Amino acid sequence: MVKFTHSLLVIMMLAAAGTLALPQAVAAAPASKGDSLLLRRVQEEQGMHLPRRGLSMAQVEKTWGAPLRKLPPRGGDSKQHPVINRWDYAHFIVYFERSHVIHAVLNTPAGNNTDPAAAN
């Protein structure tokens, strides 16, 4: 039993040392082009006045006007899959769970947000 306790102690110490070294290793790793693009996009989103979580559809429309496009609702087939609505504006997209904002993101120039109907 003593050997097992000793081995367990060594394993716990190694795990703790690895956890402490992890942030330093991540910080030391050079950022890739994709990472820097993602960081820039997050900074842009934080600097923009986007609809915040919890706003109603009426509040979003009152503040930002009518969206360019309201996509058909998705989900709603069970409690685990509530109705999700998506409204597209010129520079951002708003996602609603039922009738309240759950997320707003910038529209990307890469094309992956421009034609959701093509993915269906």
C-alpha cells in the first residue's frame, strides 16, 4: 500500500507541475496567422455596438432597424432544441433563442456567413 500511495503522490506532483507550466508554454508559442485573425475579429466585436444577450427581437429591431434578412427558424422539435432564429444585418448577425438574443457576431468576408441557404 505504501508503494501505491507514493506513486500517487508522484503522479499528483507531476500533474500539478504540468498545469503550472501550461500557460507559459501557450504564451511562448508564436501566434499563427489564423490566431491573429481571430484575435483581431474578437477585438473588433468588442469595440462594436452589437446586440447584447437577453435583448428581445423588438428591442433589437428598434435599435438597429429591420434586418436585411430573417432566416426561417430552426429547431423547436424538443425542449433540448429550442427555436433558433437568425437575423442578418450588413455587418453582423444576431442569433435568438426563441425571441431573445443569445449571440451577435460580425459577418465575415470569408463567405461562410453570406449564404446559409447554400448549406441546407
